[in-house]
Amino acid sequence: MKKYLKELEISGVILMFIGCIMHRFMSLPAGIWACSIGIILWLLVLIYKAFHWKEYQRENRMNIIIMLCVIALLWFLIIRMR
């Protein structure tokens, strides 16, 4: 599993991006499935790294910062839409 982490992470991010494009601009329901699979792949990598904290400490901290920024951005966008 360890040697495939980067490939899984990149595949997950690409699938999320493709799914968002398919759903937003092409109005295809398959976009939701592609995005969901991408999120699941990305979460698998994050969970693996969380259980091996000492080995991936720097990357885990960066992921936490990224997630907090995304949550703040989404919160800001939701407040602005009201």
C-alpha cells in the first residue's frame, strides 16, 4: 500500500476535478460518481497517513491546514450566497 499512496492520491484528486467539471459544465450525473470515487480514494490515503502519523507527520499537518482553508472558504461562500 505504501508504494501506491502517491498514485492513489493523485488519481483521487484528478477524479474529483473531472467529476466537478462533468457535473457543473456538462450536467452529467456521472460527474457525481466520479467525484465520489475520487473523494473515497483521497480519504483512503488520508486515513492511512493518519494511522502512520510519525512517518507522515509533515504531510498530515499540511493536509490539516488545507482542509481548514477549504472549510473556511466553503463557509464563506455559503454565507455570501444567503
